Amino acid sequence: MAFLDPTSKRAVVTGGGTGLGLASGLALRAQGFEIIALGLDTEPELEGSGIEFRPLDVTDTDAVLKFAADCPDIDVLVNAAGTILHEGREHTHEGFRKVIDVNLIGTEMFCQSLRSKLAERRGNIVNFASMWSFFGSGLNPGYASSKGAIVALTRSLAVAFAPEGIRVNAVAPGWIETRLAVAALTDPIRGGAIKQRIPLGSFGKPVEVGKAVRFLSSDEASYITGVVLPVDGGYSVA
């Protein structure tokens, strides 16, 4: 693994080739971070961004451990890799387990495997929870369960990692204009009902989530750990 500058600030972003992971990487890149984005897919915005993309499946234990062994010390880990399954697939054993494996187990594996690299620089972790961390979902029990568990994991690791100077926080995005949400947001009935509930009156932009990740990653948040920050236009309190 060849990083450009051994003295620069470094961040690893899982799911960093698309959606909110990419938005997070772009926000950190704008602050001068050297970014390694990991994942299975990319979007056009990655081109020319200065972000290095490496294919990696967060459920592949051997691949994760190899990456961690080769990775130099880092300042920030953003765990944005995630999946959701539709058409009732999360009500099957296979579908439920797949979502848990990506969203929860993948996050935990990266937190633990990069712990020593983060400790060397007294770095920090930003996990991805969700508005569904706080609500049940009849259609997506795997997704809701995984994101509820991310809250508990974030708080637990914040306590466990604090003696090493590592902060652990999470963002909880609401209805953001991404590929994962496009079907709901563009539905004339469902999309209208969702927007009506949002106090700020609009769907979120990926860049707005990226800014929240950047804040939690920064020295401005140096005394903040164990926090789950909603980025949802007030949806969760309406």
C-alpha cells in the first residue's frame, strides 16, 4: 500500500466509493486528508477527487485483516459500508444475516483491526448509524437491527478505546438523496409524506452528512465521544 505522504493526515473510509461514504471522503479530502476508500462499487464523483479506491468486501475477514496489517497509522476511520435488502428478503435467514454481516460485523471488524493504528495517532472513528437505529421497520428488520446495534457498539467502543485516546462517534442520517433512498423519495405518495414530516422541509444532501462526519473527525470535536449525531432535518423528533 503506497500512501502519498507519510506525514499527512490519513483516513480510511469503508463504502467510500459511493453515497454517504464518498461524501464523507470528499469532505475529509477537502481538509487535506489522504483518503483510502474501500468498497465494491464506485460513483462518477470519485474520478479526479484525489481519493484512492481499493476493492474490498467488508465481510471478507482475511481481506480486512490483510488490509489492516499493511495499513500505516491513520487518523480517522469512517465505517460507511452498508446494505439494505428489499422485497421481503430481510425476512429470510440469509437476507437478515447478510445485512447484519455488512452493516454491523463489518464495522466491528474494522474498528478492532485498525485499533492499534488509530491509537498511534490518537485518532477517531465515525460509524454510520441511521434514523432506523431508533425506529422499528416492518419491511427491513435486518437493517433496523444492524443500525440499532451500531449505536450500542459505538457507545461501547467509545468507553473501551478512550484510554488509548481514540474517540468513537456515529452519525445517524435520515432521508438523504442517495441511491439507497431514491425509490422512497421519488414515490409521489410516500415521498410526499416523508417530506411533510421533516421539520426543515426538505430531503438531505450527501454533502450535509459529509460535513457532520468531518466535524466529528476534527479537533473541534476533541471532547466528544460516544455520541450518535442525527443528520435528519429533525425527522427523528417530529
